Amino acid sequence: MTVSMMENLNEMGITSGMITSTVITIILCVIAILAGRNMQLKEPGRLQNMVEIGIGKLYGFFEGIMGKKLCRQYFPIVGTLFIYILFCNYSGLLPAAGELPGLKPPTASINCTAAMAIFVFFMTMFVGIRANRGPKYFKHLFKPFAFLFPLMVIEMVVRPLSLTMRLYGNVFGEETVTHQFFTMVPIGLPVVMQALSVLMGLVQALVFSLLTAIYFTEAGEVEGEELETL
């Protein structure tokens, strides 16, 4: 993609992060289609085996946090967030990421992380309302004492802000530091930073999805009991 073309796209509000995000979404959809198209076969292909093992491990991890029923209901959301964020973070490891027009890790943009955090915020309320069969979910804002209501509201509103800034700050900071190291010491040190980026990309994806799972679990509690006990 040429610089002039990218400038024209920027004028229309289309950024490099949005383009990378779209490509990642297409790649994930293609992988899902290829891995799932022959699921009825007795001898699944290598790709299907790899995907099934990965998803199975991920499901088992979140099931231990959310419980069987909640995990069965909301794992597609939590699991998709983890995989999408992981791919977004790792897109920053590609050569010239952040420099080449149309190639930039989406999670290094506050717009991307804010959109996901806002989605989690409203989904958490949906889980709570669904679990409590109505607005009774919001009773927790008046517990343990009614005068703490303003603080409970602040705590609830701060959650998406925390999710946004934690992911954005870590990825953006990591990309900036790696770029500066590459400018000062182009041989050796950037390789070390890239290796650390692999670990940090995994950790940040796990933290975001893990907090999402915890929020869903808390919202799914009904009168002190988890939703799966109903």
C-alpha cells in the first residue's frame, strides 16, 4: 500500500490499525472455516486437530474461572477476545509494523481497546440482567450499604477505563520502546525486545480476557450463588 493511498484513506478516517484489524479478522474467519468444514470426519486434518486442542485448553482454563454453565454460555465471547487480542498484539512483531502504511497493531490504538472495553462493559450488564431475570441485578450497587451507591457506580464505570488504558498503554509503550531501541542499536537488542514482546503480547491478551471472565462471573451471581446452580 502506497503512502499516498494511505493518506487518502486517513482522510476518510481509515487508519493503519483499522486495516490491520480487518485483515486479522479475515484471517481468523478463514482459519475457523478451514478448521471446521470437515468436523464430521473420523480422521480430522492437522489444522482441525491444532485448533481443537488450542480451543479445548482455552475452554478448560476459563471453565475453571467461570463455572460450567457460564463458560458454556459466554466462552465464545471471552475466547474470541483472547484470540483476537493475541493476533493484534503479535501483528506488531511483523517487520516494519508501525512504519509500513496499513500495518500497525490495532491494540496500540486507544480506539480499538476502548471499543472492546465498552463492549465488555455492556455485556457484563447483560449477563447480570439475564442471570437475575431483570433489573434486580443492579441491587448490588446498594450493597452492603445504600450510601455507598455513588462509589459502586464509580467502580463499575472505571472498569472499562481500566481495561482500555491497561491494554493500550502496555502495547503502545512496548511498540514505542522497541522502535527506539531499534533506532539506537539496530543489531542484537531489538531481537531481545521482540522475544519479550512475544511474552508480553500473550500476557496482555490473557489479562484482558481473564478480567472479562471475572466480570461475567461476578455479574452471573444470583443472591450470592453462581448462575450454574440454578
